Amino acid sequence: MRATQESALAEMRRWGYRYVITPTLESLDVLALGLDAGELRRLFKLTDADGSLLALVGERTIPVARLVAGRLRAAPLPLRLCYAGPVLTTDSGRFTRRREAYQVGAELIGASGPVADAEVIAMAVRCLDAAGLRQYQVDVGHSEFFQGLLDGIALPADLKPGVKAALARRDFVALEALLDETPLRSAEHELLLRFPALRGGPEILDAGGKLVRNRRSERALSELARVHELLGAHGLGQAVALDLGAIRDFDYYTGVIFEGYGPDVGRPLAQGGRYDALLARFGREAPATGFMIHLDRTGELMRRTTEGPELTWLDAAIAWTSSGLEDAIRLAASLRMFGMRAVVDTQPRSLAAALAWREAVGARHLLHLAGSGRAAWAAADRGVRRLPTDRVVEQLATLPRAVGGVPGEAGGGGL
Amino acid sequence: MISIAIPTGVLLEGSLDLLRRAGAADLDQEEIGRKLLVEKNSLRVVLVKPADVPAYVDHGSADLGFAGKDQLWESPGGHYELLDLGFGGCRLIVAVREASPLNGPETWPPTLRVGTKYARATSEYMAGLGQPVEIVRLHGSVELAPLVGLVDAVVDLTQTGRTLRENRLRVVAEVGHSTARLIANQASLKTRTLSVQQLVTRIREAL
């Protein structure tokens, strides 16, 4: 999970996004500006010494918005920011009792239009790529397409909340029952009922365009077409599908929305979209778009798809006997100066015992120092060689480095 | 290969019948009952407890599932509810002892004590009425609870009303009407669109 986070943040930096640290504990009033009643209810809350209410953040876009409208208010827009950290919810979900999840995300604030939308989507995909995911898919939709449809079908005012609620629950049985009550039936009705099926390549935009008769939906379609073209330029034609039936948080998202999926994970790995209304609530009007990656889900997928733990995450395990300890410490310091990962044993060991110890700590090379000015060197795939201690560094520095993250992360169980 | 979770119990026969009519899989009850997991014509059918169908689908272990609406009330989740399959019709009702002074909601006490397996649907319904309620979670033989004075009323499913009559209970209110539904995992609709949509269409046409 850490490895996924690090690789995603490194990718974001390559796109020019600056890392910001936002608080995990926020004033409830601040969070209330961006959350709906249900989301507010699911926050862990506590009382401050002066009686005001605080809450642990359930997502990290709102704290970033506050930062941009507050401490960074003098910074010129657009701002490209990224973050990582825990989020908490009282809703323990069905599958786990864990209430803490980890997210890494990015926000592009102060830029509107398809160019910014495509940048954020492409970066999200590259982050999944950088995390090592080889199979993924991004679904791109537009929240205004649905809003336009709702306008278009002249829904009686008393049915509107029910229709929205049914769609939010993805309950198409209830939706059909509600739409049956509306007096007029149009092509747009049918479109609403076929919602989950309105998905595919650019041809779906033409199909949708023939059926909608309202400006809002038409504008959404033309924006989606442009984003799709730009994603082609970003080199992502294959992984992108257009999904006119994408429905998420209608009151929050104001434009292009997207979700990233991996193989055999029942839930999205990444989610994002345009939220042009949020910043104004903090007193600095600005269009914005962004996304976040669910690190827990992505990490779980990576664990399932990589074979066993990464055994050689250390470059060098340095063992010693009798008077070899000081040589060992000096050698480790030199290797670290060359950027290698090195561990010095805490107790003396014979060469035979050291070979077993190397396996246990998972190192590419074993160096055994006995104080004679010479080192025994065993690489993973070769026998033991002896060479002068001062030549070890130059030998190792030219070889490929260990890869992999923290031990235990890749295999889940520890080494 | 796509997979569908179907429930044991009263919905099993209707589920197998529908899969057969949709041309998806021809399975007899005994075969699936013995094996729990059968793969045929690149469709994997898994047999699970009715209350577990939403869990299998929400987690993506099954792309699709047949589930009673009564189970969906208890497990709202990330799934799409696509079709009303029409079979397995029953009502979720509020029932009291025949001799009870209670009738419709206006006669209920300031706090009603209710026994049920459907805690979530019950509390939502009672909250909608503005009726304070104390819920006793039961797991079986719900009819017994009012007879021995454990609760004022029960909220339970009934198809014909026979079990209620046999236990000298009478219906005083209806919470909802349930039928079998087709549910789908949200990611399956995106990552396996074509094969999932094809099966959904065949099921829709077989209704």
C-alpha cells in the first residue's frame, strides 16, 4: 500500500503537482460546506475545549479547497496540488470492520474545460500504471448529461426527489415505477431507463445525441467528445470507455466525472471529476477537478496479482565476526552513500549462518567481514567470492539495485 | 466467464426456471443443491443463502444475482438493481396477536416493541411514521414472540398469510411488497459490459 502511494505521488510530481499536507481533524462547519447530510452523519465527531464540533475528515478534497481559498489565496491559479493520508468513516461497510482507509489524490484548481479534465484523467491512469497495475479501465461520464435529461422529461416536481434517490441507489425497478407515473413519455424517458447500458466508445455519443433534446445534455456530449479526443493524444484510447450512465453525487459534481477499475475488484480503484461549485463556498470562486485513488483496494489488488513477497528488497546484508564489525559499519555507510539499501547484522555470525540470515532478511547480496581486510561476497545467484573490502563498493555500485517496497507489503504476510 | 449468485430456499425454483427460459443454464435443483457451484456454457452459477446474495454481488464475487427485495432492504449496497423478476412475491407486514388491542399505527403505544429479522426495513418504516420503536432482532420463529409477550408486534414476510393465521396473528399494517430482483455488481457492468448486458437482456426477454 505504501509502495502504491509512493509511486502515485512520484507520478503526480512528474505532472507538476505539489504535495500539500492538510489536517485530519477539521472543524465540522468547514466540512459541512462540502458534504451532504448523509456524509456529515458518517463522520467521527468530537468536541473541542470551547464546545465547538470537530470531525475527522472523510475525504480530503474539502481540506484542499479550504487551503486554496485560505492560506494559498494569494497563489495564482491554476494550482496543481496532491495529497495522501487517512480518511475515516463511521460506516464500517459490509466487508470489514475497519473504519480507516487511505487515499492519495490530486486536484487541479482554477482550470475549466476539457483540457484540464483530460489532464486529470490521464494522470489518474498513469498513477495506476505507475503503481504496477497492468490491466485497468477508465469510465468517463458527465454529470450534466443526467441533469439535462431530468430537465428534459418535464418531471412533476413531486416525483423529482424520488427519481434522483432511485438513481442514486441505482434502483432501476423503482425508477421505472416512478417514470410510469409521468404523463409524457419521450425518447429521453427511455434513455433514463437504459442508463446502465449507455456505455461504449465514441459511437455512444452519437447515439445519445440523437435521443436528447436539451441544451444541457448536448453540451455535456460535446465536452465528452473533446475529452475523449484529448485522452487519445494522452495515449489512452484503449483504456477509456464513455459512460453516459455514470451517476454519482449529483449535487457535488458539475461536469466530467470518471472512475478507474481493475480486474476482479468489485469496486472502483480511482474516482474523480469536476466540482466547480465547491471553491466558491470557501470564498474563492474557481473551477476545479481532481481525483483520488483508494489505496486499500489498489493495494489489495496488487497483493493478489503479484506472486509472493518481493524477497530481495535489500541490496546488501552485511554480516561480521570478531573484529569485522567496524569494517561492516563503514562498508554499510559507503553503500548507503551510493543509494543502496544496506543492513548490518546485530550479532556475530559464521559465514554459513550468515547465508541463511541473508535469506531471512531478503537481500540481494551478502557480505561477510571477518576483520582481515577482505570480504566474502555472495550474490543471490552466484557462489561465494573473496575480495578486498575497499573494492566491494565499486563492484556493487555497478550492479542492478533491489526493487520493491517495504517487506510484507507485497506478500501481505511479512517475510 | 461471468457468474450469477442464486438463492437457496423459496426463490430457488423460480430462479432456475428463469435461467432455463433465458437459455442461460439448464440446472435441476438437486444438481446445484449438491454442488453449490456449477459452470455451464461459460456461466458460473453459485448457490448461496438468500441473505448472502447481495454480499456476493457487492463484492464482485458474482457479477449478477437474484435476490429478494426483502434482502435488499437489509443490505443496500453498491449494486445496481436492474429488473423486477416478478416471482417470489410476498408482503412485509406488521402483525399482532389476534386478541391484541392494537390495530393501525394510530393505536400503537408511544414506544412499540417489535420483533423482526428485518431490522433495517422496520426502523426505516417506523421512522417514516414517526413511531418510536424498540427492535428485538430475531432469527427464526418470529411468530412466537408476540404470543409469549416478548414483543407487541412482529414485522415479517408473508405470502399467503397461513402461518400468521395458524399462530393466531393478524396483519395491521404493510411495510412493503417484495419480489425477486436482478442485481448487478457496479464494476461488472463496466469491465464485462458486453457479456453481462447480453445475459441481462436474455433474462429481461424471458420474463
